[in-house]
Amino acid sequence: MGDMTTVMGDSGFATTNFDALLGWARKYSLFQYPFVTACCGMEHMATAGSRYDIERFGAGAPRFSPRQSDLLWVVGTITQKQAPALRRIYEQMTDPKYVIAFGTCASCGGFYDNYTTVPGIDKIIPVDVFIPGCPPRPEAVLDGLILLMEKIQNGDREPAVLPLQQLPPLVALRNKQGSAKESA
Amino acid sequence: MSKKVLARLQERFAEKILSVDSFRGDDEATVAPADWLACARFLHDDPECAMDHFIDITIADYPEREPEIPRFDVLLFVRSLGKNQRVRLKTRVGEGEEVDTLTSVWLGADWTEREAWDMFGVRFRGHPDLRRILLYDEFVGHPLRKDYPIQKTQPLVPYRDVGPSKLAPFGPDEGNPFGRIDWLARMSGRNLQVSPAIAVQQGQRPALSVDNEDLSTPQSQPQPAQTERKSS
């Protein structure tokens, strides 16, 4: 719990304040409700898979009822026709509830700039973290989750945006032996 | 490839075939709306045509050619699997006019005609269940018509009041500006990528509504939106 904790000498006790303790407990037990509508779902599955393993952060267990979940992943394009369903699912969740807008479409409508698409789910429901990308890589998704966990710890409900990621340059797998071409 | 189908149609219907056209293997016959169902049924039933594969019914909108020619082209795409031939049948209807349904010929025409009605508002006479298929019942108008406003949305859920400060710093290099593209500004040749909200936020343009803005005088080219990059 970091700075919020004071260890009382050798007594074996530590003090903290109640909100910090509550935030610490909440951020490691996020029960997610995946509202997956489009291609971003593949990256969401990759994030849940063994290589990236969202379970490491205590947010692995999906609840397929909004009443049992406290983190709503909105993954993919939300149409105007779908907006009432999304709104109702959000209202059915129990407090405290958090929302992540996964990908460009959920964040702003993306290139679906027309009569049919909601231009960002924050027009419908409050959003805690926006994760840009079309789709975002699993690393970016995990960064977004960690950003949300920090916000939960601090009790911060202001919407936040994951900064753009600089991916490491591509490296050729075989170039020492001359068996692969020089071009990267 | 299917010119013999066109010849067969002309042989059977003579002057009712208003025109035929062949372009790069696409063969097309134009008929009057009154002959639409008869021609389609002939294409299906005639053993020389044998159009057993219904592909699509769709519509193209040309409002600028009114009133000389009715604005909508109703297009039927059919194919014969056995004879390997394909043809397009076209008719022209205006606003408020009807065309016969083809559900009695191909059952598959049911949903495509519903889609055509949904998007363009052309009614199909005798259709068993002509409802909207993609859009919601509360939607007013037909969005693929050329005179439907390009930025008009009809939300079912009233939008929350969120200001532009909540917008993310998506840049032009992302290919997906965070927010709506300013189509009016884009058509006038300036401010190519930045959405109106971000442009106002960054002081590139005053907070005016696009309706009463004078677009005749292009302004100086704005700077692209700066995006923060995480240093590696």
C-alpha cells in the first residue's frame, strides 16, 4: 500500500487509513464483465490468455452477469441500437463500478463516423480509463488495467487516457549467421 | 458472359426492355417498375436463364438527376449456378413510388428488400413483413439517401454532457482522431484530420456550430494535433 502505510517499529503492526485499505482490496479483486461486440475482442482474449495472463492482476475471472461484476470492459463498436442495452447493463452493476473503454471504437466511435455509431461510450455511461488503439495490443491493455488499479487505489474517478505506446523496434531473429536477409 | 440472357429477355419482352448494357462482363437490363416482377419471374422460371441463385436487391440514389429520371435505381443481382451466368436487372422509381416484391420468386428477397426499405425508403408492394431490419424503429428517415445529413445521429439514449476536456490525445498519425471528423471543414480543404471538439480545445478554431459557419474562406493550415509519446 506504499506511502499510506506506517510500520509501527518492531511491534508487528502497521497503520493505514481506511480508504487506502479499501482501495487496495478493491483493486486486486476486479470481477470483469466483458461487453465484447467487435474485433477488439480478439485482443481481449489474447490478454486473458496464458501469454499475457490478466489473472496476474486479479482481474481474470469473468462474470457473465453484470450484477456480480464491478469492472465493465466495453470492447468494440457500440451502435446507437445497442446503446440502451449497454446503459442497462451499466445500471445493473453494483457499486463500486468501473468502466474501461477498450479500443478506438469504444473510446470515440473510430472511423465509424456516421448515423449508426455512438461516438464514444462516455456519451452513454461514465468511463474511467480509455485505451486507444485499433486494436490496442495486450501490453497496452495491461497498462490500462494498471492505470485503473492506481486510480482505484487513489479513489480517483476522473476519466483517464492511456498514453500512446512506443513499441520496441523489430529485431530480426537470425542475422548473425547470414541465414536471414539483412532487411528488417 | 451472359449476353444470351439479355437476348432471351429481349426476345420475350421486346420493347418492355428499355435498355441493355454490357460492361466488362456485367450485363444489365433496364425495365419499367410495372414489368419488374414479370421479368424477374421469367429469369427464374425460364430454362434458358434458370436464375436459381438470388444474390441481392439493392438501391442506388441519384437525387441530382430528378426530375428527368426518377432518383432511385432498384437493382436485382441474380445468378444461375447450373448455367454459370449472371445478370443484373434494373428499374427506376421515384420518391414515394412502389415496386413489386420478389419474395414470391426468391424467398431470400425478403430480408434484402427490408434492408433496401430501411436504408432508402423504397416500398416493396406485397412484401409480407416490410419492417426495418438493421436500424431501430424510432429512427426517422432513411440514412443512405444522399439527402440524409451526413453527421446526423438519432441517439436512443440521451447523451451525457461531457465536454471536450475528456477527449483523449489521439493524433493524426494514429489514423483515428479521437472524435468526429469535421466533414464540412474537410470538404472546404482545411483542417484535415482534427475533430471539431479537439480543434476548439486547441484553439485552432472558434467554438462555433458548424451550421452557421462561413466555409467559403479557407483559414491558415492548422498544426497537427500534438500527441504525447511515452519515452522509451
